[in-house]
Amino acid sequence: MRYLPLNDEDRALMLARIGVKDIAELFADIPPDKRLEQALDLPCHKGEMEVERQFSALAAQNIAAGSVPFFIGAGAYRHHIPASVDHLIQRSEFLTSYTPYQPEISQGTLQALFEFQSEVAELTAMEIANASLYDGSTATVEAAAMARRITGRRKAIVSGGLHPHYAETLQTYAAMAGVDLLRLAPDVVATESLAERIDQETACVIVQSPDFFGHLRDHSKLAESCRAKGALLVAVFTEAVAFGLIEPPGTLGADIVAGEGQSIGNRLNFGGPYLGLFAARAQYLRQMPGRICGETLDRDGRRSFTLTLSTREQHIRREKATSNICTNSGLASLAFTIHLSLLGSAGLRRLARINHANAVDLAERLAAVPGVTILNKTFFNEFTLRIKGDASELVERMAEAGILAGVPVSRLLPGQGLEEFLLVASTEVNTDADRAAYAKTLQGVISC
Amino acid sequence: MLMPHGPSLEPAEPLVAEGKTFTGNRGLECEEGLIFEIGRIENTGVDLEEPPPFSERLGGLERKTPLRLPGLSEPEAVRHFVRLSRQNYAIDLGIYPLGSCTMKHNPRLNEAMARLPGLAEIHPLQPQSSVQGALELIAGLARWLAILTGMEAVAMAPRAGAHGEICGLMVIKAAMAARGEAQGRRIVLVPESAHGTNPASAAGVDFEVRSVPARADGILDPVAVKEGLGPDVAALMLTNPNTCGLFEKQIVEIADLVHAAGAYFYCDGANFNAILGKVRPGDLGVDAMHINLHKTFSTPHGGGGPGAGPVVLSGRLAPFAPVPFLRREKDQWRLVENLGEAPNSFGRIAAFHGQFGLFVRAYAYMLSHGGDGLRRAAEDAVLNANYVRAGLKDLMSEPFGDRSCMHEVLFDETWLKPFGLSALDFAKAMIDEGFHPMTVYFPLVVHGAMLIEPTETESKASLDLFIAALRDLALAVRRGETKRFEAAPKWAPRRRLDETRAARNPVLKWVNPAG
């Protein structure tokens, strides 16, 4: 077994040193009638080649995004990741280290976290950011819980433009924790009115921009309404690249920001691991969930970094902690930091413009297809199509024709009469030929 | 570009005489500025062509807020992050004996498999017909987990161990609600020795925590559990092997008591690596248990994550599992994603379908080991921990007396106190010897705990050196060489940090000194 260094001679010597006659003696506390005397009914160990064959066979049953024209978004986005990002995150010292509990020998991870927090704060225009949460959906739950702690109120209002998986996750947590959750109906055309629903019981209003249907939303007036009634505005996003081009949530008045950071530095990975981004106004620091890295000095007066304010956390405060989170998304946050360090403002702005330009081009081409309507007045790199017929069937037929065309809205919001809607995303990875193929194939599929 | 804490260009004092260098570097060990000090806002390390003119659709929301992110060319970025990496300890550099954290070797085959385009470049919302291989992989991993634990069903959604705890407790709450007992059973019993996540998770699902004291020999007393149980109790959360590195040998009796009181038995599976293939939690009466794939099945810890925490469930709890879950229909796998199709499910706990990238790694680990190798891994982990114990027990104090342990051995600082030293001082001196310290001050139930988990991937030679070095340090303690410990670490990239300053005066992001 290639991963186990001990051989039988070692084992015999070690057992003798310990003073037991066999390994079974060390497992003597397991109730005798429950012990497994033989190996379970599972396959035997395998060499690398055999394992590779098995995984290659599984991989071959999937259609990889890079192998076909690909237009799927809905909370996870395919972008080009510079080769150096994956190389750097596989440095042993990043890949195989633990949470930096011993700062003297963890400055690499800690400084990268400090850079990450600085980048997230700058990108979202917020004052402080933490060292990451699991993903955008769980970050949204943490934001709602934080708003509840800050305001002492139990009600949360959820926009119909929030990603449905995020809204469902919020609903689950709310039901379990006795929170009063008002989830508005799917807001396909971004016309809902949230401000008048805020009352004296409202802890927070949770909105998303670009929203699930792709619309850009200006929350600044809603932020004023929240402030007037003592509620907090939680701003959610699923596409971080957008903030290279559009106003960030901090500028639009958000008190807490929760988002998905996958689209910078991280692959699609069939849905995980992703990267929860979390930022807030500085006055709410002590109510933040998750790890926070801070700057300090060592004994020799050198600038150093360390995990700090841990009296908020579960390993110190137990049931009184601000969150139960322990493991976060360390390596995904490193990938984000490296990719964003390569881009810089100049690169991110240009990347975002390319995304927008590609999406505008695609929208114009698709709008020209008979029977297709684009619902969005505004969007970044994703928008909603309306077709005559069932978008789920359309997507299957487009896939058969070799194009991954988007996400039928009814897959996430079934049984609500939204069968005709299709979410379509176009990033910098799509070529002119991809978009032309989409329009042409769509026309063919619709007309037959 | 000079760093604010670095030197001025003209050395004003005789640096060498003070043991300093002009650069602040020491040989291969390099000081490194922040990206904000190295990069420039107008630069970028990614070549992108400006798009041709087009009519934008931003509705007046174009970013006017300044965006001051430094850009680094690829050589600058690579050097920056490689230099940072060299300031980290890592398993690949040496033994990483953090008790309760299971820092074992991370096979590189698993990394390679997770990067196959057919597994890494697939979208969670692709048509299910285009991801049958991925669904097959998830089903395969779930099957292995069910067989290894002797449990009925597996919830794959949780993002980490603590998220698995939340998931398990939500399942229990849903089961209680189905019995009409949601209001009456609001208490979760948590032993004093539990991970901090246990009580925090219980509170997160709106349960109240009732603490159960440990017995003097480090394991849980069925009598204490019985005293804590009542008609108001929903569950017991117990780690087994426990955080003291001991197997809860009365676990079956405890499980029976919990069930007799109408409650469920949640097991924290953080230490499942010790009993893989030796005993199945399902046979011990466990109703729900999360499994940290990043511990037991060796997905890399990555400096703090990501992890994955699937939850195995008994037949009684299986109907309440969260969405999504897999169903086999007409020779195809289908993900059931919506509650409309799963009326008993308690709901959704995160977007999409779980930590797939980590499922790939964990499954590759399982297939490589096989049923035989996993059992051997558990045996070697326990053997290694006991070998370390045998090598150190005459010099270091054991809180629960002279008894064998499971996969980790617990000492405490009692033996250090007469010399005016703490567990932390000893830990920092280990750094100077080139080792990552053991876990200190956890579990909280033992004062000045020092918890060592070597894992099965350490060779005997590695353990022999580790033991010899710790013995040498212990003898130095006994000789009263306290200064060596108080001054440690001396040879690390940093000496001890001013943690109070960090917390009192939080500086949590880079601030441009130029304003």
C-alpha cells in the first residue's frame, strides 16, 4: 500500500516497544461483539493506473464545459483561469498546511488571507471582510443571522431576485431557528417593491445584484428605507467579476455583503468547493462570523499577521459563538487572491467589459431569433430569455445538438409557471463562433 | 520598491554586527511585501483585448467607485506567492501532529483526478444527462461511506464538518417534528470534551445545550448521560473516539439510554479515521454522523479549507435527509433537487450538490486504499499514536493515567508547571526543532492539553526522530533551561506575535499610507 510507510518489521518492533502482543490489543475498548474481525465487503486496494482508468471512465461520461459552446451560469461561472493560479495553489506549503493556528510558521497563509480580505473589501467597497465562508448561499445565511444579532429582530425579507437555492437555504435555516422569513415571489422582470414591506420587526432585507435573472439593481433607495426603519440591507451577489464594471454593494448602501467568489480563480467543480465572500461595515466587526486575519508585530517588531478576534468563534465561545464555522474555504480564497492579483484593477475592468460585451452581443443575436424575447433591460454577463414552449426541453435538445445553452428557470423554481424562461450566460471564454452557433442552433431547434 | 518595515537604501548602522542583514532576508528565508506594495494599479498580468465598441446595458450602474487593486505581472505574482509559501509549515515538510485535525499525507493522484476536465469543468446545473459520470461518482462515494459506517443513507450536501453537524441536527429536528415533539424536545446533550463546533451547531439550530461532565478516566459516564436525559432532550452529540483519544467503550449502553429516552444519537465523526474497517458506527447505535472527508479521507486542508462533511443516517432518519439526493431511474442517475419531490426532506442547506471536487479526491483515496488498506490505515494510525505515547510517557504527564490510546495521544502541562513553563512554551520550542506543534489547550476539559496525532502516514524513522527531539526538549525542561522555551521560536520566520495588539487595534486590510 503506497501511502503507508510502515512495514511488518516496523510494526512488530513498535508493538514490542508499546508492550502489546498484537494490534488487536490497542482496539480492546471496542465492544467485542461489535468488532469487525475481517475486512468489509469492499474492493481491494488498487494501483495508480487502475484508479486513473476508473476516473477517466467516469469523466468521459460527462460533457466538459471546454468541449462545447457553453452558456451556463445561474450562480456558477466559467472563466479563464491563468495557469499560474493552479500551479501556485498546489505549492505544498499552501495545499498541505492547516488553519494557521501557529502564526510563526504560517505567515504565508496569513499574509495571503490579509491580502484576500483587503481585495474583497476593495472590490465590494466595504470596510471589512472576513477570511471566507463555505460559499455564497451559506454566507447569505450567516449574513441574515448576523443582522438578527445586531438588530435583535427576527424577521428577514428576501427578494424574489435572490438565487432560489440561496432563498431555499435561508428558508431551511429560518424554519429551524424560528426566524420569520418573508420570501417574495420570483421577480422575473425586477419590478418588486421591497421598501414598503419593511416594518419594526425587520432585521434585514436580502437583495441580489446582478440578480438571479440577470438584472442590475440599484439598492441605494432601499438602503435608505432600511436605515429609516432600523433594518439592515444585506446585498448578495453570485458573480464577483461584475464589480469590475458595475457599482459595488458598498456604494449602494449595503450593511452586510455576502457573495460567491467562485468566478475568480476557481473552477466549476460541479458545484463545489466554492468560496463564500463576506464583508460588512466596520461597526459590526464583533458580530462577524468566521476567521479574521489581522496585522500585528512580532517580538522583534516585524510586521506579522495572525488570526484575531477569536473570542467570536466556536472554539472559544462554544454555544455563544457568532457562528459554528471552523473549516472555511482557505485554498479557494488563495486561488481568488492570486487570480485577482494578476488581474489588478486594470485587468478586472477589462475582463468585466469583455464579459458584458459578449453577453450584449449574444443577447442581440438571440433577440433576432423568431419567437425569442430577452426580458432584461439591464444585465452584466447573464440574462433571461423567454421562448414559446418548455425551456427544459429546449435545453435538452440544444445539448443533443452540442450546445450547453443555459439553465431553465423551472429547474430551480418548479411549478410556478416559469417554464418558458431560460437563463443564459456569456463570459470571456465564449468566442464569436460559439455565439453564432448558439443563435443558429436555437433557431433550428425552435422552428422544428 | 521597499517595504515599509524594510531597510532604507543606505545602511545607517553596522547591520552585520547586530546579526541583521540589509534586506531583512536570511539566506533562503525572504521578507515579502504585500501585493499592494509590489503591484501597481495600472498594471495587469493577464493579457486581454479591449472589446470592440458596443452599446452597454448597465442602466447607469457603471462603476464610478474607485477600484484600487494592484496588478502583478506573472513573474512578480509567481515570486510573491512562492515566497509567501516558504513561510508556511506543511505536511509535505514534516510531521504535522495536530491532534483532532488528522494531518495525513495528501496523495497527488487525487489532485490529478480532481483536475480531469470531465470532472473539474462541469457545471452543477448542466442537463443531468450530460453529467451521468459525476452522479455515478457521488453514488459510488456514498455507497462506500454507507458500507464503512453501516448506515442506511448519506446526505452529501454539507460543506464541512460543522456544516454536517448542522445538517444532522436539522434531520433530528425534522424527525422530532414528524413525531409531534418539536416543541417539547429542545435540549441537546454535549459532553464537556466536545469540539466547540458541537455546542455552536446546536445553538445555530435553536437547540439549548446541556453539558455532560466527563468521568475521571476521560470517557463519558452512562450515569451522567442518564442524568442529563429527559423528555426535553432531542439528541446526544458524542465524538467517538473522543477528543481525548479514547474509545467510548460504553457507547452501546449510552446509545441504548439515549434511544430509551426517545432521543437520537448524533456522533461527531471527526475521529472516524481511527476505527475505519474496525467497527461500524451503525452497529453502535449511532443515528447520524458527519464524516470529515478532509480528515479521514485525506482531502488537503489547504490552509483552512475547503472541507466536506457528508452525513450518514440511520434508517429512522433517512427519510428526512436534505435535498439534493440521488435516485436511480431507468438506468440513469437523477438528482432530486426540489422539495416538491421530497415531502419529508427538511430542506436545502446550501446551493448545488456538495463539495464535488473533494468527493473526487476522497473517492480516489478510498479506491486506492481499498477496504483492506483503509483498515490497515486505521491500525497504523493507532499504532503510531501509541508508539509516540510509549516514547514520551515517562517524561510527560498523562491526564488519564497510563493507558493506551486510539489515533491520538493526550498529554497535559502538569509536568511543565513546576518549571514555570506552559504547553504553549513547549509548543513554540518544537517549532525551533522544525516540527509543527501538537494541538494545545484542546480539549478544554483537560487543563493545558497537549494532543498529538501522528497519523498513519508517518514512517517509523520520522516518529523516532520526533520522539527523540521531544525527549531532548523535555530533558531541557527538567534541567531548568526555561529561557530556551520562553524565547522560542527563535528560528521561525517570525518570533512570538503580539496577539493582544492584533485584537485591541484591529488592522484587517491594507491601508494606503499615502491616503
